[in-house]
Amino acid sequence: MHIPDPELQSYYTARALEYDQVYLKPERQSDLREIERWMSPHFAGATVLEVACGTGYWTQFIAQSAAKVVAIDASPETMRLAEHRVPKGKVQFLIGDAYNLPQHLGKFTAAFAGFWFSHVPRAKRHIFLQGLNALLMPGSNVILLDNRYVEGNSSPITETDSDRNTYQTRPLKDGSIHRVLKNFPAEPELQSLLHGIGKDGTFSIWLYYWAFKYVATGR
């Protein structure tokens, strides 16, 4: 998908082989098991559009219950890893742009974006959600899953810009250092974005993660 910040694009390309280490942190295992169990039933029998599939960590759980998954990402490096995680024929992987989702794919009955929404600039949040809504049938379940900011565990916020976007500075094993846009929206912000695109927003939190589920109006 298109990533608005070239630094973010280079970061995820460089991080591909070490990305999944974030899911190995011992203190986060309880949260992850709970979320994996919680998420799967919401996609039972659905045709799911996944935006920012990355290495396919969450794709593998969606595919367990979904009828079909189309998973989109900007990074061929992470997508090559994702393809080995899921049953062949169940998931279609595509290089794509989150702000210009391919219309030829038709309509879906559910959508998921894991650890992507925090990288969307505040000014583009509604644009992204509107574009996603255009590919959904009315009544589709949408789940946004992302990190909570946990003092002492999360990477510190090192910068805030004039639009109130926040940034972290992240080093990689290759020695490179990356400036990464990483927002931590609160429930009222997410609820306010549903105007014209969704209803019945439900905010769930765990110690290290949050999820926002809503029902899309579709088009």
C-alpha cells in the first residue's frame, strides 16, 4: 500500500525479517492469545479484505474462519513471508495502496487492518476509512487492531508535529535508525470517525493492545 512517509516505507522494508519478534515478547503472550480467540469468530464465513497484512501474522487467524481473504500490503518483502503462513487458495495477496484500494476486487463482507491505523496521519484517517467503506457491503464487520502506549514498554514518543501526529525513533539490527509515525488514538477519536461510514463502534482494550470494531454502512 502507499505509505505517506518514505521513512516508514524504508523502515518496514528493512524490518521485514525481524518484524515478528514483536509477537514473541513474553509479557504480551496472554494478550495475543486472547485477541486471537476473540477475533476469529467475527470473520466466520466472510470474504475479508485485510489492509496492511505485513508478514501475515493476523492473516493466518482470519483465514481459519473466513471463506476467503484478500490481503494487501505495500511491501513485497513482508508479503513473501506472509504467503508461507496460510493455506494456498484461501488467501490472495496483492501489492496495493491503502488510500487507493483496487475497485475491481468487488465487495467484501468484512475488513481488518492490524497495526496500520496508528501509522495513518490524523488528516488522512477519514480518507482511508471512506476508501475502505467503498469496498464493503452494508453490515460488514470492520476491525482495527493496534498498540496501546504502555509507559516503560512501548518505544518512547520522541516528536509531535503541528497536526498532533506523534513519532517514535526505532533502531533496527542492521544499525539503521528510523523516524516512525505512530499515533495512539483514544476511543472518542475513533467513534467520531464513523460519521457516514459506520455504526455500533465498540472499543476493546487489553494491557498492550486495543481493537475498534464497527459495522460498515457500505455503498
